[in-house]
Amino acid sequence: MRIASLVPSATEMLYALGLGDSVAAVTHECDYPPAARELPHLTRSVIPSGLAPGEIDARVREVTGRGEALYELDEPTLRGLDVDLIVTQALCDVCAVSYEDVRAVAERLPKQPEVISLDPSSLAEVLGDAETLARVTGTVADGARLRADLERRLDAVRAAVTGAERPRVVALEWLDPPFAGGHWVPEMIDLAGGIDPIGKAGVDSRTVRWGALAASRPDVAVVMPCGLTAEESADQARDHAGLLAGLGAGAVWAVDAAATFSRPGPRLVEGVELLAHLLHPGRVGPPAGLEWSRVL
């Protein structure tokens, strides 16, 4: 089977299922595992690089307001790859090529590959996607093993923080304007032994006012701008240090959102493990291979 992955989280899931050799092409944002970086890229963003966070937000609103796509799909390259399966998503038009565009292109291809859309809005649905992808690719046993391993790790975190005092935690998925964490992020905070006083699980992240964030009386703030690395998150946090200080939190952390928070793939479990360490360092050790920093 030859597979085109149009979502970074799906690429990570495919490799976790042992299907790396079947992946024929990925998106321009697929950077994990490292082997995926060497594959042909099928997408590009229409948003230029180098913009400030506020400029990115404004440009995204402008483009989507006109009903235009934020990503372009390289149909000629996809046509030449003769894939059997395209994995995409319809959850977020800001995150990947639109589902409708993918379907339209797939119908024009000679082979007309199967198209599946993975659209989780909770951790349980992310785990379920591992088995969904496994069924479609004929790797059912590997899917069951992957899900069981991820659930085991989540259970270990849950057990480690049971009985601990639960700090109030705000997750910031963007800073200009500020977005409170949505979808699976409030669940991650809960599993890690915290309380999210402002995020809403299972729904899109949403803009909030800095005053509302401060009024939620956070003990900890976690800066996780969507799709950015730990270094980029820290840079943005320093640029907004005054506003973050105004939240009154005892600690402000910058994390690798792209690796462990933004993408609904296997590494969300590492995000839970990291949060648990930041909130309860005496109970949960630091996860290996991740980057983060304290900025305030």
C-alpha cells in the first residue's frame, strides 16, 4: 500500500504503526519522525513566513474570510505517486488542506485512492484514530498494541498524581490575540493533575481577553502557540512577558506545541507526561527527548 499523509499527526501515527515504508509523501510541516522529512512534500502554505503572531492571525482571518484555502495541494506530484490511500482531516481549516479540496483532487486521479479523514476532538478519539488507521491499512494488531501502550502511559500519569493538590493551569495556544486551549488540551491538564479554569474540552480553542485569563487566577501558565517549537514558544513568551506577568501565575512555561500539544497524534501522551512533571515534579520525572523552558 502506498499512502499520502496530508496531516502531520497522521504521519506520526502511520510511523508509530510501523508503516513508514508505505508513506509515499507528506506535508511541508511533517517533521517527525526525522525520516518523514526526506519524503516528497504535497502542500504549501499561502501565509508567508516571518510574520509576527498578530500578523499571522490577521492574515489567516483575511484569507479564510474570503473563503480561500490556507494551503495548496500539489496535484501533479500526487498524481505521479499512484497512491492507494490519502489520510487527511476536516477538523481545522487552519491546520491542513481542506477536506473538500482533497476529495476533489482524489476524484480526478486515475486510481481514485481511498480518502479517510481523522478528526479527533478528544484524547479518546485520538487513541481511536490509531485503531481506525490500523484497520484501513491492515495493521489491526499493531493498532491495538499502540493504543494499549498509550493508555498504559496515561494510566501511569493518572496514578502518579492521584491525591496531589491540583494547581489552576491556563494553556495559551496563541498569544496575539490570546487563545485558550481547546479540544484535548483541557483533558491533558486534568490527566496531569491540574485544573483548567478557562479552556473548554472537545471544542475549538477560542480567543479570550488577558483580563479574563487573569481573573481565572492561574497558578501556572503554559505557552503553547499552535505548531511552534519550544524555542519559538519561548521567544513569543518573552515578547509578551508583561502581559504574561499580569496573569499572576507562579510559573510560566514555554513548551514544544508542535511535538506534544497541537497535533492529535501519539506524542500527545508525552505532552501529558510533561505537564505532569511541570505541575508535580516530585511525583513525575522529566520526559526524555522534549524541550521546554521556564520564562517567568
